[in-house]
Amino acid sequence: MENAGTQTGKPLLMRIGIGLFAIGMAAVLAVFVLFAAGMENLPIWLSAAAGVITPLGLLLGLIALVREARTAKTPKTAETG
């Protein structure tokens, strides 16, 4: 049975990272818009989402990228060696 990530071209971890990063960026944008509109006491969950979800998505995306690069590099090394 094939992996779901290989069918779409992107690993599952990369898709999760992209989704979390997009949600986090939307939260950052919401914080800026609400602050510019004059709200000073923003909900703590919105600030936490902007501060935690965005870097978490970036980290997951980078981990997926490194894992993909390592798996793509491994078979080529085995053929030449």
C-alpha cells in the first residue's frame, strides 16, 4: 500500500506544517488588524495562536523538508558506492 504523501507529491508532515503556518499567519494578521482598529486587550488565545502555531508550522515544514532531502539522497549514494 502506498503512502498518502507519495500520492499527492508532498509528505503528510509537510502538508500539516503548511496548514499550521497558514493558520498562524492568519492569527498574526488578525492581531495586527484588531490592534490597528483600536483594541488593546486582545484575547490571550489569539496571541498564543499567533506566537506558537506559526513557528510550529515552520518547524514541521523544515523537518519534513530535511527528511525528504535525506530520503532522496540515500538511494543515489547506495548506487554509486
